[in-house]
Amino acid sequence: MSVLAELCSDYGIWRDHRIPPDRSDWHPMVRSFYEYWLAAAPPGRLPGRQHIAPEDLAPCLPRVWLLEVHRDPLRLRFRVAGTQVAWSGGSDPTGRWLDDVHPHEMLQPTAMDRYRFLVETGRPTWRRGRSVWNRDSRHHSLENCHVPLARDGETVDMIFCLTVLFASSGKEINP
């Protein structure tokens, strides 16, 4: 069994959120975000916040969010939330703890698995499906990519995310 397969089996639910080798069916903005993250990485290292230039991601900014990683115990705080992220959730979560913003969802046993996986392995994740968080009822499904950032190239200290929202018709939602 490969190391990745072992990691995925350890994290059960996250085997469905791996980065697929063929990303041609990804939403173009999600694919662009992921490719930007790949290009920003120094050789053999994870990129850090210092490698990300917001102006390079201008079309994505309403849909991005950034979580600070705090350890012992693992806890995440919103550092930045784009306007569409705030609109979808009903308020701007910037500066607030993830478990305070989504207390009921974070009580689910697997709620932190994706974030723990990112922090412990330094591997990005991708997902398409229903939201696990409370959102505006018009926001039927989403596609998102979460990528790790590490100031020192190794220790994940931030999680950088992009989320695209869809109505039940499958049409992308824009505020």
C-alpha cells in the first residue's frame, strides 16, 4: 500500500477529497487557484503566506478564505474571508474561531478531519458536494480546494481556501 493510500485510509472520509490527477472537470477558478498554489511553492517545500500575492488572485478574492493554524489543541481562526464567503455564511467570520462560527458542525466527529489532514500531512484537498456548514439556503452545493501554507516550508501554519457556490440548478452563484 502506498504512503498516500495509508494516509487516506487513516483519514477515512478524506480519501474522497484527494487531488485527482485529472483536474479537467474542476471549476476553472478552483483549478486556477490550485495551479497558482503549486507554482508559488519553492522547490521541494510548501509555499508560505509570503509567496502569495493577493493581486495575482484578484478574480478569486471574493471566494477565498484563510485560516490561521493554532496547535495544542488544534484550533483554526479566520484570518481573512472574502465577501462571497461572508455573504454565504451570513456574517464576516474574520478574526473569529472556526468552531465559534460553526459550533454545531464542528461537533460532528469528522468535522475537523479535513483540517487535521492538511495540517499533519501538508497535502492539499479538493471537494465537490453539499456544504457541511450552514449557509444561505440558496447555496445548494460547492466546490472547493484547501491548500496548506507554511512560513518555513514545512510546518503548516495557515490553510488557504477557495470556495465556489452553486444553486440547485447547478448554476454558479455570484452575490
